[in-house]
Amino acid sequence: MEDGTFKSPGYCDETDEDARQWDARSDCAVRKVADRIGDKWSVLVLAYLAERGHRFGELWRRIDGVSRRVLTVTLRQLERDGLVLRTVHPTVPPRVDYALTPLGETLHVTLRGLVTWAEEHEAEIAAARAAFDERAGAA
């Protein structure tokens, strides 16, 4: 096969500029990661855990609007992906701490770049949205 040529649009063993290579297959790693970090709760959990480890109740109080059930599911998914470490301490009552794994820390660095980009281009994005809304309202 020629460089950059894939077996099918869903083939995703290598990365190419063509988004179809990862968007066409639901089992592709890129799509799974994009789905995970596209979830607003996961991003917030990662951001808070990047500061320091937290107990469940601390996270629940800090993340406005998340339910206990959704936070539990989110933490479990992040733990399954190897991004969050859950430590149970043998105390009465049991104490459970959550922290970023080294892999989670590398993802946080990447997310921080996205946040920085959004902050730097906030005015441009707001202007583009206003222009779009004006055009859409005129149509």
C-alpha cells in the first residue's frame, strides 16, 4: 500500500488528515477518546484532579450541576480508560480518593492547550457567532 492509503475509510491503524479514517468506525481508539473528552463532566473531572487528588464528595461539590450518579459513571469510565486512579483506604467509613494517572496527566496537558486556544480566540469566536446569528436572523 502507498503511504497515506488505507484499506477502507474506517481503517485507523495510522493517523492521516482525513477525518473519515476515524469517524467511520465506532471501535477506533481516536473516536473513543474524542467521545470521552467531548463529555463536559470528564473534562471538568480531569481539570480538578490535575490540581490535586480529591475525594468523591469534594468533586461532587466542586462540579456544579453534576449528579452523584453521573459523577460515579464518569469516574468509572475515566478509571477504565486508565486516566484516573481510584484508591480505597481501609478505614471506617471507607475513604476513596481519586487522582490522575500519568496517562491522565498527559491528556490534561493536551486539554490545557485547547483551553488556552479557546481563551486566546474568545473574541474572534464571539464575533463569528454574532455575525452568524445576524445572518441567520436575516434569512
